Amino acid sequence: MLKKTAFTPRAVVYAILVHAALIALLVVNLDWTPKSKPAQPEVDTIKATVVDASQLQAAHEEYKQAEQRKQQEREDRQKRLDEEKHAVEQRREKEQQIKAQQKNQAEELAQHKKLEVERQVKLKKQQADELSLKKQLEVEKLKKVQEVSRLAKTKQEKEAAEKKRKEEEKRLAEQEIKRKTVEADKKRKTDEERHRRDTEERALQEQLDAEQQRQNADKERQSKAAEGKYQGLIQQKVKRNWLRPQNTRDGLKCTVLVRLAPSGEVLVARVTQSSGDVAFDRSAEAAVYKASPLPVPPDASLFDERFREFNFVFGPEG
Amino acid sequence: MSFVFSRFAPLLLVFCLCAMVLTTPVRAALTIEITGGAEGAQPIAIVPFGWDGPTAPPADLAGIISADLHRSGEFAPMPEKNMVSRPHEGSQINFADWRAAGVPNLVIGKLRASGSGYVAQFQLFDVFKGEQLAGYSIASSEHDLRRTAHQISDIIYEKLTGQPGAFATRIAYITEVRGANAKSRYSLWVADADGYNPVAILNSAQSLMSPAWSPDGTRLAYVSFERRRPEVYVQEIATRHRELVASHPGINSAPAWSPDGTRLALVLSKDGNPEVYILSMRNKSLFRVTDSPAIDTEPSWSPDGNSLVFTSDRGGRPQLYRVAASGGKPQRLTFEGDYNAHGVYSPDGRSLVMVTGEGNRFRIAVQDLSTGTQRIVTDTRLDESPSFAPNGAIIVYATVVNNRGVLAMVSADGRVRQRVTQTEGNAREPVWGPRTNRIKP
């Protein structure tokens, strides 16, 4: 990492910059010493003059004063020098500042110029954009206008079509109503006719049904009566032929299924539910056979329905 | 409730569905009730058996069968003269003829010689259905032909009533014949149930009494006075070999075999008063059953062998009592009339037959043990010693006709009474033997 950092270009740049800065500092210092030299010849330009004893005193004084002046002068000179130096420095600084300022100004100007250019470009672009936008807007507006007009036109057309359609519809509806009215009329007439016919037919049917019912009821009554009658006759005949065995327990009961020919002849008589007493069961079967032929109704349907096959229950007395 | 409902709801639903399905047919089949009707013997035609021998047939099988069935009271054999035809083979039967005659049952058969013996063949038909109900070929001998006929009667009876017949059985009885010198001669007889083929197995100048069949039908116990006092003997029928089994001081009488044949109930007065005892036939040990100052006699075993019925005058007049075979307190069974004696169990154990006295009239009565109802089945004056046939359908008893003792039979319901073909002298004390060698239809 360190190694890598040492070789980064940025570090190299920094190093160069630091060196450059140091070199710059040295240059400035070197530069400063030779610049102060031009002041020294000014000091050398001061003139020396000889003076007597009294004059010496005076001269001393004078000297002293001169010295003092000299000193003063030196000091002043030094001061001046310093000031000059300071001024130079200041001037240099100022120059530098001015230079920097100028540079800055130049940069600024350049910047400004650049900005100005950019602004101009931007402006131009903006103007162009605006123009194009404007143009676009105009195009759009135009389009819109065109669309609106188109829409208006379409709407108009549609409305016209709608109107036409509605009119057509209305016309058709009217036609339909007319047709329906005619049809309804026709239907009503037909219905009335049919209803009249139906009513008549129903009445007739009801009459017929009633007749049929009456006939059926009569028939059923007759059939029931016949059934009852033949039931009684059969019962009588079988009972007459039943010889119960003696020595049987009380309360014996058995069921005998019987199948008859239409003549009443007993085809089969079979105990289907035993009394438990063989003699009793056999006497019951024998009673049915002995009673053969059984009296049966001549009406074939009644015979088929009730008497072709039925049961006897032979039970205790009472 | 809701729990029960929810639990049974599916069941209920199923039930309802079933009920719906089952009740769907609109109208129930016609059912005609028949009640009343006459009660009577069932008609039966027994056609004389065919016989192709040169001489007269050795036996009238049809006649014997007819008499048997008639005696039961349950059948009315058709008189031979009313028969329109006499078929001997099934193929010869014209059922219409018999139907027209109103006879529901028809028996045909034939007898033929076979070697030294005979073969009897018979068939029983349901006339109305034209079906054979039974058919057998039975080998026989001249001596056994009557017995063969009785066996055929048994088969027919069982087929038509559902109850086993008891015609091929025997009875035992005593006769007393007064000789010219006024001395009586006593005999113990064994005969067919219809009184035929009587054989005397013992003759004695002294009184014989109270014969009793062993359950296997091979022996008879009886009382003999041959040693001038009543003693009990057991005699083998086939060999006539006899054994004195009770000869205690005083009375030794009224023997009765236990149903298993190992014990003999009898009456002994060896302790001073007639009491009921049980004698072991194995070791001859005695067990006293009753203990009363009255006369206890005529013991009879219940079919299950657990109790005895006996006659006792401990209540003042003779009545029937029941006591456990192991002893204990007797229980009075009869309360109707002032005399009830000689009680004997029916084979099914449900009733008792007895002699019931009313003034000087003694008749046979049957008492239902569950209801206590007593029904008198005879109409004579001096009836005695009733005994049930092994099927309980007929009772044999003795009575007096024209001052002579005779044997008679009555159907258990009292409808048919008939004298047994007679016998010489005075007959008394008949006892019906067990069923042996039965042919099962």
C-alpha cells in the first residue's frame, strides 16, 4: 500500500510542487540579497570635510554632531534603506499583487470572456431553443388548430351521421311499431280465435272428463262392489271347504298364496307363512283347492288386478 | 334428544326411504280372511294294496293302516266302496277323480312276495298338488306284516301332522279268566298297539297287577301275588326271564321305571304305612321319597326324571301330588272332584292323565299342568289305568262294558273312542309301551 502510494502520480506531483516551492523560496531569497546592493553606492556618495581644534571642538562637536548626523544619517539611511527595501518589497509585493491582480483580472477576464462566450452560446442556444420551441409550439399550435378543426369537422360529420342514424332509427322504429301493431292486431285476433276455440274445447274436455270421471267412479264403485261381492263369495266357498284338523293348538294362523285361472280354477295354493302346524297348513291348502273353481268377477281387468293372485289368511275362530 | 336424533338421523332416513320404496305399490294385494270352518278328521283314501299272488293276500295292509289312522281321531279314511278307482302305481292315478271326491290325501301301494318274505311298497300323495309326499319299500315277513302296516301308518301320520306316529308300538295288559271251576287264571299280555298279535308272557293262578314297561321296551315290571302277598318282579319279554326285585314285609306294589331305566319307583309298607320309594336297579338300594301317615301310592315319573307324581289320601280323599325325586314336601296338583288317582305324565310333560271320580262314576281326564284345567275325555262309568301313547296323541285305558273289563282307546282330545279288539276274560291295566325301531320318514 505504502509502496503503491509512493508511486501514485498525485504524490509525485506533490513532491514536485514541494520542491518547486522550496526552489522558489530560495530563488526569492537569492533574489532579495542582490537587490539590496544597489542601495549601498548611495551611501558611498556622502562627502567628507576637514575642520580646526576650536573648530575641533567645534569640529568635534561638529564631528560629533557630524557623527551623530552621520549616525543619524546612517540610521536614516538604514531606515530609508529599510523603508526603501520595505517599499521595494511592498512595491514588489504590490507588483506581485498587481501582477496577481492582473493575472487574476486576466483570468477573470478570460473567465468572464469564457463565461461570456458560454453565456453567449447558451443564450444563442437558448434563443435557438426558444426559437425551436416557439417553432415547435407554433407547429403544435398549428397542429392543434388543425386537430381542432379536424375534430370539429369530424364531430360535425359524426353529428350529422348520428342525426341521420337517429332519423333512420326513428323511421325504422316507426316502421316496427307499425308492423308490430299490425302483427299484434293479427295476433290478438288469432289469440282471441284460439282462446275461443280453447275455451270451447276445454269446456268440452271438462264435460268429457267429468263424464269419464263419473264413468270411472261408477266403474270403480262397481268394481269395488264387484270386488267385495266376489271376495265374499270366495270367502264363503273356501270356508265351506275348510276342515280344520283336530288336536291342534289354539290361535293357529297361516297365509296361503293362491293363483287363479280366469275361470277361477285354482292353479296354485301354497302356504307362504306357516302356522307351525303341518296339519293346519295342509288343511288350509286343501280348503282352497277343494273350493276350486272359485267364484271370480267376469270383468277381466278386475280379475287381473285383484283376483289373479291374492292371499288367504286362515285364522282362529272369530 | 337432539343427540339421539342426530345419531339416528341417518338410520331414520334409510328407514324412511325403505318405507317409501316398500310402500310405493299403490294397492296392497287382496287378502281374504278365513275363520271358523268345521273341525274334523282329515279325509284320506287308502287304496287296497295291489297283490298279484295266486291266493288271497296274507294281510290287508290298507285295512290295518286305515284302522290305525282312524283310531288317531285325526283322519277319516274313505270307505273303500266310495273309491272311483284303485290305482297301485303312481302312473295310474287320475288326480282329478280324487280331487272331485274332495280327498286331499291318497295312499296307494302293493305287496309282493320276495323270497320267503314280502316287500310292501307304498306312496303317499297330495291329491291337489299331484305331488308325492312319501314313498317307501319295506321288507317284511308273514309274521311282521301287521307291524309293517303300522310302520307305514306312522310314516303317513308324521308326514301329514308333523308329529311322530305311535302305531308300531305295543301295549301290555292283564287279563283274568274265570275257569269252569270258578278259579281265576291271570295272564300278562304284550300285544300290538291295536290289540292284535297278543302274546301272554306270564300266566298265574294268583293275581297279577300293575305292569310297567322299561324305557327300552325289553322288560316289564309287575306285581305278582304268587307267593300270597304282593311282590314286585321284573321280567324280560324276549326270554321270559324274571327277577324278584321287591319282597319286603307288607305291600310291594306299583312299580314305575325312571326314564333312564336305572331306577324303579315303587310303594312299600315295610315301615308300617305305604310310602313311595326309589329302588336302584344297579345296587338295589332303597331311597324313601314320601313320609306321611296317609296312603301314598301309584308313583309316575316326570319325563325329565326329576319328579314323581303320586296318589295320596293325605288330604282326606285320594288326590294327585308331585314330589321331587330327591324327596321333600309334596305339592298337591288336583283340586277338581273328590277323587283323582293314577296320574301319569304325558310324553311332553305338559299334562297329566288320571282317573277322576264323581260319585260312583270314574272317568279318564287330562289336566293341563300349566293352567290346571282338567278335561274329561271318556264317557263311561268305570274307567281306569289310563296310559299315553309315546306320541301323546292317544290314551289307552280299561273300562267295563257289560260287566266285562275291556280295553279302549281315546284320542287325547277325547273325540275318537274305540274298543281294542278283544281279548278273552276281563282285561285291565293296559300300559302303552315305548316306541322302538321307528322308521323315520
